[in-house]
Amino acid sequence: MSEADLLFKALADPSRRKLLDLLYAHDGRTLGQLCAHLSMTRQAVTQHLALLEGANLVAVVWRGREKLHFLNPVPLQQVYERWIRKFERPRLAALDALKKGLEGDEP
Amino acid sequence: MSEADLLFKALADPSRRKLLDLLYAHDGRTLGQLCAHLSMTRQAVTQHLALLEGANLVAVVWRGREKLHFLNPVPLQQVYERWIRKFERPRLAALDALKKGLEGDEP
DNA sequence: TTGATATGCAAGTAATTACTTGCATATAAT
DNA sequence: ATTATATGCAAGTAATTACTTGCATATCAA
């Protein structure tokens, strides 16, 4: 699976986006701390986090028996480069023209 | 379903992202033209496009029996505002510190 | 008006995804 | 040592998603 696929799939779920927000608000949380904010089992959260790790959006450090989670914003920058910046503005002129009834193929 | 949910779900599928790319390369294509680039049935493509429309990423205009598809980049800008800009850089300092063995909770 | 083209609608199947339950292991606290 | 805490692993279920097949409708061309 491509890097972009992993990324977009990771972002596709509201719970996973919430996890990113939680880490944004306070980086380095343990699994247990993250679980406290979501109403699902610890396992479910673990699986969401695994996906985020797979997309390289979250990095992990063990401290004793605790697993600390850190946000990695780099892949999001790549989304911007590939998917946002590229699509910036100019568009929709053609649509407007059509809607105004020009309806043609010719200039 | 929230607007953001629709958006991220729409972007989660590679075929749908390909459709956006196709429209970026050449806006205003018909359904048939789009189908020619994907190896799945017309119905499948229709369903993908419906999702993109639902996320407001694609707008449609009928010309006779043809359905023309246009890219709308505005929602992508919103993704940027909410999900990229916000997460810009500073991060990961805490992680680096930990990895270097400071391992502490205190400043 | 007949036939071909462009598309829609609806129900079904197959694959994937989100989430759970149950048990196991390792670190920490007493 | 014993118990409690923090987490992992694995298999199962339920829901969702991607895609198909079959038939219907509307526009265009001859």
C-alpha cells in the first residue's frame, strides 16, 4: 500500500483525527490517557494508533511499561504539497461559464 | 455526517483521488470519459463521483445527455486550514528530547 | 421512428473496516 | 513474593464500503 494511501486512510476516521487533536493539545500521552477520551475499548484505540503509526503520523517511545505517543506533522505537509497547494484556486471558471448558459465546446 | 467526515472519506480512496487528478488535468469531463481511465464498471465510477459530489469536491452540469464534472478545490483549502496549517512544524522537540534519554516528566 | 449512446436506479456480493472479548506479558508498587 | 497497572496478541463479530449485474430512461443521430 502506497504512502499516500496509508496517510489518507489514517485520516479518514473521526476517532483517529480526534487522536491527532489530542496529541496536538498535549503531546506524549500514554495509551491509557488517550483511551480516557474515547468511548471504545483500549484495543480499538490501540488499533487506531497502529494505523496512525503506519502512516507515520504518530511516533512512539516506551517509558517503562508506558507507551508515549508523539505527533509527527511531516506527512501532513506532504498532503499539502501534493493535494492542496496543487489544487489552489484558479479553477471553477469553466463551470461558471457553463452555468451562465454558454454551454458550448468552443471558446 | 459532518462535512469534514465526508471530505476525508472522499479522499480516502485511491480511485477517487485519481478522479480528482483527472479533473485537475482536464476539467469538465463526462462520466464516460472518466470511466475510460479506471478499470471498473461505470456504476462503480458513478458511485465514487457521487461521494466526491457529496463532499462538494466535484460539481456537475448536464449538457444534453452528458454529465460534465468539474473540480471544486474549496473544500481542500478548508482541509488545509483545519488540518495542515494548524499542525505546522514546531513539534517533535519533545520526542527528540526523550530519545536522547532525558526520559523525564519534569522540565 | 428506430437504433445507438450516455446515463440512472436498485439490489446483491465480496472485501474491508471498526470494534469487541478473552487471555498473556511485562513493569511497577507494596 | 504478591498484587495491581499498562500494555500486547489473536480471533471473532458487526457494520461499512467497493464493486457488480441487470434493467430503465433520456437524448441524439440516421
